[in-house]
Amino acid sequence: MTLTLLRRATLRGRRAWLVTLVALIIACSVGIAGCVGQVEAAPPEDLAEREQQAIRAALEKVAPSVLQVQTIGGSATGNTGLGQQTSSAVAISPDGFLVSSEFNFAQKPSAILVTLGDGTNLSARLVATDRNRGIVLLKIDLPSEVAPLSVAEIAPRDELRVGAWALAVGRIYEAKQPNVSVGIISALDRVWGKAVQTDAKVSPSNYGGPLVDIRGRVIGILAPLSPHADMGMSGTDWYDSGIGFAVPMADILAVVPRLRKGQDLHGGLLGISIEGRDLYSVPPKIAAVHPRGPADEAGLLADDLIVAVNGKSVENRAQLQHVVSPLYAGDEVTLAVMRDKKRVERSLQLAEELIPYAHPFIGILPVRDGHEDAAGAGVRYVYPDSPAAQAGLASGDRITEFQGTELTDVAALRQALRRYIPGEVVDLSFQRDGATKSAEITLAALPEDVPDDLPLVERPAGPVGKRPRTGAFDLKLPEFENECVVYVPKNYHPQMSHGVVIWLTAPGKFDKEALLNRWKEVCARRQLILLAPQPRDKERWAADELDFVRRTYDEVAKDYRIDASRVVAHGHEGGAAMAYLVAFSQRDVVRGVAAVQSPIPAVVRPPATDPARPLAIYVAISKQHEYASRVTDQIKALRKMKYPVTEVRFPEKPRYLLDSELAGLVQWIDGLDRL
Amino acid sequence: MTESWRPPTRLLRVATLALSLWGVLVLAPCGEAAASRAAVERVQPRVVKIYGAGGLRGLEAYQSGVLVSAEGHILTTWSYVLDTEAVTVILDDGRKFEADLLGADPVLEIAVLKIDAEDLSFFDLAAAVEGDTGMRVLAFSNLYGVATGDERVSVQRGVVAAVTTLAGRQGAFVTPYRGRVYVVDAITNNPGATGGALTDIRGQLLGILGKELRDRRSQAWLNYAVPIAELREAVSDIRAGKFRRRDPAKERLARNPLDLTAFGIVFVPNVVDSTPAYVDAVRPDSSAATSGLQPDDLVLFVGGVLIRSLRDLREQAKLIEQPAEISLIVRRGEELKTVMLQSTDAEAEVGEPREGEQP
């Protein structure tokens, strides 16, 4: 009875306090609950007591279906603060099927242990993963002496209301006692319709547990989700910021039959690109159709304007995403498009992945910082045995036309090449000694071998003029505790663009003097600026420090002339794991990642290659490294994704690069502006 | 939820604080605040602001404390703030006192101060109540040092998220205190908050707010308070002049650490940090062989303690006395099996009580 009373109060209070609630949801995780019952005439002391009773009753009701999960072993590298060893799961069938968050199993544990409320330990196995919603299905086999699991009651979706109580529950502290955090439902249909949002405290420690209503019915499973997810780890950076997500139970149960068969589920792709980055203001016009992707095979074309998906009309990219994002690879979708003022409908099956895009290669290094009086792209080096070499190009030539279009500068050639893939034949015109020549070349794939004779860039004649600050100095950003060392070569020239090496130190091993000794001369010879951001905690990098790293780069890019093609994230051991995170998450600036003695962290999924944002990968690993074989597998996978991977192997114990190997890395960086 | 990630920057910290204060103000006319008003009135005079050493980069020179006697005994957290000759205490009415440090317990991380005053409102530790999961609570502290002079300490609200022990989350937290705590689902353990009071909604004392504690793995912060029941005896000892000094690290180490090889188990080589404790071989005629332990068994529990890796086992073993008999839970295939091992080693007797150990 108490419960019914409270519910009514909650709903009526919601109307009365709507404005306050909206403000509070956004701004303030403190003190919501106290307001909702205000219109009730009951003495306030009683109300507070009854709220407490209701919370306890809800907790008690859901508790038997919430179980503790322990993971043992697995491949987490440990330096990036990801993955919990103790987490929670929710029983969905009496015979031992459980659901939890994918987050806790990303490191592929060797053993999974489920502890029942009475302390009984049972071995569990991971049946399948729903990667679109970040949920896993687990199974425990119940011995005959163990009672069937208590299955949670589900809160019907149409009863969920913004402002209603929501309890985040888990068993992360004690297997025998559930833990709870109290909040409200902040929003429904978040993250493209895949999540309920709450202000109850949600963090890596309780992903996998349920979000329950005040009646103890399960709303959904707590999981790290983000509308901006493009890597496996996205979403965790929001923990306990007054914003957390739960995947609605109804959506999970809908796919459980597929998961029970051991089938992993993935988000579905249409295989189209849409012009621009804005989600709301631009109509969803197809800019390019990915070759042999679902849209291509269904006969959709570039310049088609999407007007409806599955019968639902869409006017911008956000609406399109709202319909498509909740769907899975393999699901059928019907797109209606406008083409030449006619409506065309096509059905297609969403793909799990697209055939990856490989960047094409002519085989030249362009002249940097081109002279204003000459159009086109100057050639300063021709790669041996490259298509350019075969076509007879030589350094000193100037490419003036590509596929019949005049080139204004190097950037124009770079942009034009994005529409092509290796194997395609293109026409070039180039000038040599005042004469125009033409060549037909077959584009190759980007080289993985590094030539050891890349020429130095000529320094401009004339006075240097005013230089910004050079030498080694500390870069302090007021809003971060972290420290950062910058080294700008003494011979910095404002007319020469400089590459940036973002050095991510191995945790606990930052040595400024050694670092500067290693890079000073190199920076001066090859026009590089060294940036060495350091972790807040000297012992480890945290994923939330990506922001700091990015900010240090932005700061340097403001004051110096940066060569956008030669920005590299480079690290050793734990710093290399961080370098991968930096490279995969800051794709608009990072063009290379050089990882020494580290695999890609297990929870990070490399994103697909992107025509406009190329990324080259340099891996140095000792054959004796504990993860050598995993690195081999990862290199294989990266190559399959069409990333160019330059590989260096050492026979001896894991160590950083020797001087001769560092010289090779520097040549690799120096060649990143290749075309 | 209960372990909370806090935005690392100062700016955001201040913003969070401003918002929480705003929340308290906006909520003033609400039902619950009315319910808690009496509690707030009762508790605030009993919580004090403490100023001492610190003030350097990242270290605040202030914390909170609670009055535990009418004549000015103050229970607070043992920290660097007290590591100075001049500790100042300011009461809720603005009165300022120099405080004497009567004593401290570095394992419980508490200290008792004494100021020269009379007829103060105080918490009777004997009357402190116990909390449980789901209980609504109020936290009183001078978080961020925002209250000065006669300004009263700040009030926050939340629920007890869990009652647990810090030792249960092995390796995740670096703290000498490993006993029972109330985990709170509000962000209570801010700079300056340690030593403050956690009460129920009637203002009855539950515990003392702990330090800022961050999970090394998840980088999440833990907000917790130490139950009064854990502190009562130590406080009365210190007040009675029984000085307590214990070395937290030494206390936990076993004199004769557990060695499973003595039972005949050979583990796989420890190749990576997270190598699980797989049995590589079992010595013939050993206790392990008699018990039916097999190669490829994965050892998950030793004497009831979860073992995540060989390294974990090595760390845990340092804390466990070599027993005459120990139970293991292993995973074999998909099943968990319990095996008992008997020591054949005469040396492996349980040692006498350790130095400094509590009876």
C-alpha cells in the first residue's frame, strides 16, 4: 500500500514540479527525491521514512536476481584503467541465463565465476555478445542441489516515466549483499533510442547490474553507452557525471533467442557516407556509396536524398541514425530516396562490416610548404619501384594535372586521391624543365617498408624573422593537473611546417633529459616538434586523459606551423597502449601511431580506415614480449582493415628502440606526407 | 554509482560544489529537507572545521571533525593536516581554538584532538547507530573548505550504497584501513570532507567520513565513512591516554607465509601479469596428488580467498599463515571442485600471535 501511495505522489509531484525537475536533471544530482512527494499531505517525517522503506523494498525484491560476477585472467594490459574484475549480472531464466555489460568481459577472461546470494560459486561461460548494445549473455549450469534462479520482473516500457525513481543496483562489494544508488529516470530513448538515462551513480564499478524502478522491477542493464561511440571504450568517460545509461530490458530480451544460439550481434551498416558533420541541419544526402556495400548492391547512388527509412520519414542525419542505429547487421531496411525528383525505394540487408578502404599511392614525397608562384604538387622524392618511378617521374618534377583536372597545390592532389583505390589507373600531367609530360599510372597501396634515404628538406633562403619560443619548455594548462614538456628545435623556421611527435611515456618511466637527448637533433634535422604530455598519476595513464593530450596538441598547433600529415602518437609499453587510444580517438589530427612493446589494449576496437583521415601504424615488438603473438594477430587484423603497418621485430628482451632503430622510426615519420 | 569518477579539474570541482550548494538551497522548501531540518540543526553544531598543515600543491590545509565530548574532544581523520604544532579548530559559532593532538591510530586513520572548552554539543559515541544498505543518510563536512568563520559546514544527502570492507576489494585501493565501511552513493569524500559526520535522516551519528580514495583499476572514487562501532574503542583508548602506534604494513604480513608448493602443487610459469593460477603438475605422493588435484585445474580460491592470478596468489600468500590444512576451489572443465590439502611439512604449524596483533 505504501508503494502505491508513493507512486501516485511521484506522478502528481512530477507535474507540479516539472520545471524544477528539468533543471535538476541537467544540473544537480543532489536532492531530487525530496521534491517529488511535496503535494502529499502526509507529515514530512513519515514521507522520508516511507521513501526509505520503498527503496529498501525495491532493493529486496530485485536482489535475488542480481548476482556477483568475478573474472579471472584475460588480456587487459592494465594501464588504461579499464575493465572490472568484480561486476554484476541479472538472471533472466531460472536455469541459469544471465545478462551483463560487455565492458566487464572485453579482456576475454580465462574464467568467469558467478557467486549466488548464499555464497555458492559457479563457473560461468560467455554465450554471446550484443556489440550494438554492449550486452553479454552468460550461462551457469546449476547443480541439482542449487535452487533455480530467481528471475527479475521487468518494468513495462510504457510505464517508464522521466522523473520516476530509478535505483542502480549491483553486487560489487559483497556477493551476499546488493548495493544501491538512488536517482531518477532522466530521459528515455537516449543514444539513438538504445538507452534509458539516469542520474543514479553509474560507473565502471556497476556496469552489468540492473536499473530498477521503485517497485523493484528491472528497467534495464547498466552499460557504458555513448551517442558518439566509435571505439569499444566510448561511454566510460561519462561515469558518475550525473549521467548514466541502461539498455532497456525489453530490447535485450528481444535478442536473447539469437544470443542463446551463440550468435554475436553487431550494429548494422548501410555503407553510405553523408556529406558534412552536422547531424541536424543538413538533409541526409548520400555523398558516396561504399563499393560493394549494402547500399551499393541495392542500387543506391551518390546524390540520392534519403527521405524515409522503414516507412518513417527522415529529414536529417540524426533522424536517420535514430532509425538505423538500434538495428542489427542482417536486419532488413527499406530506404526511400529522391532521385531526379522521383521517389525510389530500395530494400537492403544491413552489413556487419564494409570492405575496408585502402588509400592509394602514387609513389612520391611532395615538396612541402609549396611556393606561391607555382601551381600543382612539386616532387621532392620518388619512391623506388613505385608507380611514379615506373612512369618516369623524378624529383624536381611538378604534377600539374590529375585525371584532367588542374591541381592548385599538394592538398588538391591529396584530396583528389581519396576517391581512388589501389589498382585503379589514373592520368597525370607533370612539368619538367618547362615541358609538360603526361603519364598513366596504376595506383599502388601505401608502402610499409621505409626507405632509408629520404632527402632532407631545403631550408628557405632569407632571414628567418621572428621565431616563437624554441627549446624545451613546460606547457601548463590551467584546467589540468597534468604536466607536459614541449621541445621546439632551435632552428625552427616559421616558413617550414613541422611534424609533431606526441610522446606518451611509459608510466613511471618519464625521463626528460634522456628524452630530449634522443630527440633534439632529430627534431632539428627533420622539422619535428616533440610534445610529451604526462599522466596525472605517474603510475598509469587513464582513459580520461585523452582530453589533456589533445589539448596540449591544440595549444602547440596554435603557435607553430604544423604539418598536418606528420602528426604521430608515439609511446613505449603502457604509453604505447595510450598512443593507440590517442590515435584512434583523435583521428582528425593524428596520422601515425608508433607503438613500441605493446599490443592494442584489449578493450579498444580500431576504427575502420577513413579516406579523409589516413592513419599509418608502426609497431616495434620484441619476440620475447609476453604479448608478441597477440601483436602478430593484431597486425594481421590491422592489415586486413587496410591500415599500412610497418613492423620491427627484436630478437632480444623487450626494450625501447636503439639509436639505429629510432633513425628508422624518424624516416617513417618523415615519409608520412607521401602520396 | 557509489564509486564516483570526479572531473579532475579544479574548475569542475568548484562547479560541482556550487551546484550541490544550489541543490540544497532549491530544495529547502521540499518535504525531505523539512524532515531533515531538525537533523541538520542537531548535527551542525557538533561538526567542526579543522585547519593545519598543507596548502601545497594538491594538498588542502583543512579537514573536518566531530565533537565527541562536552569538554572539547574531537574525533577526526589522521592525516598530514594534523602534522603540525598549530592545529586550529573553529566551531560552528565561529569560536576559534588551538587544539592539542591527544593521539592517533594510523591503522584506523583517526586522531583525537582536544580543545579547551566547556558545555559543547557533542555526539555520544556510545549512542551511535548502525546503518544498512538503502538507508537514507546526510553527510556533514567542510568540503573544499568552503565554510569559514561562523559559517556552518555543508550538508549533502544520499543513501548507504553498501556496507562492506575495504579489504574485500584487494589491490584496488591503497589504504591502511581495511575494515568495515559504509559506501555512500553521494560524492561526499571531497577535499576537506574527511573527518566529517555521516548521520541518518534523524541526525544520529553513523560514521566518520573517510579520505579521498580512488580505485586504481577503474579510476573511480570511493565515497565512504567508517562506522562508529569500528572506532569507539580506539577513541576511548586515546582519550584514556593509551597511546596506540601500530605499523599497518607489518601487521598484515604472515610470519610463516602460505606456500602451496609444500602441498605438492606445481603452477604454470608466470609469464604475464595476469597469468591465472593453473596447475601445471602435481608431485606424486604429495597431499595435492592424494586430494585428486590434476594438471590444468585452475585454482580459484585458496582458503576462501579468491585468487585472480599467480601474482595475486603470491601477494595473498604473504598475508596467510601456512596452515596444516587448506581448502582449494578449482575449476575443472566447466565445474568447480573443492579439494582439501593436508600439510606433510612439520614446520607448517600455525605460528603464535603476531606482534602488535589485536586479541
